[in-house]
Amino acid sequence: MRIGIEAQRIFRPKKHGMEVVALELIRQLQESDKKNEYIIFAKEDTDIGCLKETENFKIETIPAYSYADWEQIQLPKAVKKSKIDFLHSTCNTSALWQSNPLLLTLHDIIYLEKVDFKGTAYQNFGNLYRRFVVPKVINKSTSIITVSHFERNTILEQLRLPEEKVQVVYNAVSDIFHSHYPVEQVEDFKSKHQIPEKFMLFLGNTAPKKNTKGVLSAYVEYCQCTKDPVPIVILDHDRSHVLAFLSEFNKKHLIPHFVFPGYVAPQQMPMMYNAAAVFLYPSLRESFGLPILEAMACGTPVITSTTSSMPEVAGGAALLVDPYKEKEIAEGIQKLLSDDNYYTDLVAKGLKRAADFTWKSSAKALLSIYDTFDN
């Protein structure tokens, strides 16, 4: 077969979850599938070196003025010229006017559940765009992939699709996430990024579902109940936002406990997880929650949520809390940092759990779905 894979933002330098998943799966397909031909459709960007062409994998970079222009105008033109047998769109949306059979990876349908406009202008526009495009693309799709059984059930119930149309291919953990890095390398990383010897880690995404305000409130609660609180490192987040939050509650004096290294590239995240004493991931809603497994693979115990897909992914190897209850998050932090036996047990369980999720097995599952398009 001649397979097209749409991965529009795979070459952008600051990759997020969906682009990381697409990149890892494509790399695994390159290793395991020498039979089919592939064309990877992507937008021009600076990190083009992250994926190399091979004999049966060709890359077509397409310029565009905007996300919508690339997907709805430029992509259909390129697909038509390529004469592919089907198109796999990897990041929730796809071209509305292209005639090939379509396989859609629908990571989640959070944007169809509600619109609250609590995110940035870019996030709000993206949600509105998906609300318009996704239902139409779903109707056009021959088959749909999602990333957890929780999300599959949600999609089936809310969109009233036949069960056979939606299948699960789990995300997985890259080989770079492990706990065997030399101590000296981890210490050099800490020194370079000016992070403390012991700290808890939080990914400070501004999307409302990431529960940043809840985590900040929980950390303040933890500080108030602890004589010598462990600092919190917040990635890719503005110090001024945290300072404004603390000022609102007359807690500005706590700002020295917060550390802001800025953006850390995906290839450097194993060092960050290895350096951290605890990883906080009490999101309100996730379709999967890949950072849970990445931290576990690095030997870092995880606090995550009782909601959505997170218990499914954690598999009993994380401390689960109600993300809507800041006091419960704070108590979870305190328990993990004060109970050495519990801490050690959670590290061991996490390492074992993360080992169950490999990109090789995910690519194998994906290939079996591709084979259904071979008529």
C-alpha cells in the first residue's frame, strides 16, 4: 500500500504531546515496516532533522499561512497529487475536502464537551476550530483510533458511533526515559538549569484542564503545613502569573519556593524527571497522560488524578488524588515525601508499569489497523 500520514506540526521545535506521539510512531514504523510506502505530510518548520527519509518513507513539507490553510487547502492538494491509498491524520482534525479513505487519530473530544474560553486566545481559537471540523471529519472517517479505553468509551457514548469504528492504540514511553543516567549527568543538568537539589516537578501548561491553579493552591496548602517545604519547579510558565496568584491570597512570601527554568526540550526531559523527587500531574481531564509514564520510567513517583484516563494509565502505580480538592493534593505530597517505604514502593511499581508501554507494541497495533485498508 501507499500510505499518507498527516503530521502537520511534527517539525516545530517546541513539540507537545500529539506531535511527540506521531513522531515516535512514525520512527517505529520506519523500523518495522519495509513493505508499504509512506508519505509524511508536514508543515515547514525548523526541527526538520528530527525525522529522516528512508527508502520507503518520504517526507513532503508543505508551506502555509496558518493551521487552517495548511489543513484545509494545502494538504488536500498535496494528497491528491500523491496518489495514496488512504490518509492517516494523527492530531484530531483533518481535511474536509479530500476523497481518500481516512483513518483519524482522535486523542480526545474535550473541546466538544464544553467551551469556557478560560485558555489563551490561541487555545480558544483551536477549540472552536476543532468544534467545527471534528464532527464532520468523524463522519468522513473509515476508522478512528484513540489512546485509552476511557476515551474510547467517551467517544462512543457522546458521538453515538458504532463500536467497531473506534479502536485503541495506547501511547508509549520512548527509550530515552529511564533511570540509569549517570549521577554526574543529572547533577550537571541541575546546575545548568539552576534547579534545587531536591524538588517536586509540575508542567505549567496554561490549558485549564492542566489544573495549574489547583496545583498552586495545593502547594500553598502544603507549605503552610510543612516546616521546611520542598521547592516546586514549574516548567514553561511565567513567574509573574504565579506571583499574581500568590499576591491575591497574601502569600507573596512563598515565591522563593518556586523555580522557573522555562522551556525544557523533550530530549532533555529525562534529566528533569530523574532529578525530581516527585512528579505532580493532577489534571482535571486527560485522554491518556503520557508524562505519567515518562516520570515512572525515570524512577520518579507520581501524584495524579482519580479522573478520566489517569487511573487506567497509572495502573495502581501512582498516588491518586481528587484534582478538585487542593487539600487532598497537599496531603498526597506530604504522604509521599514523609513515608520512605511508601515512596520506595511507588518507585518500583512505576518502573514496572512504564515498561508495559513500548512504541514497538503501539506501532504493531497501528500496523494491524493499516492492514484493514488493504482491500
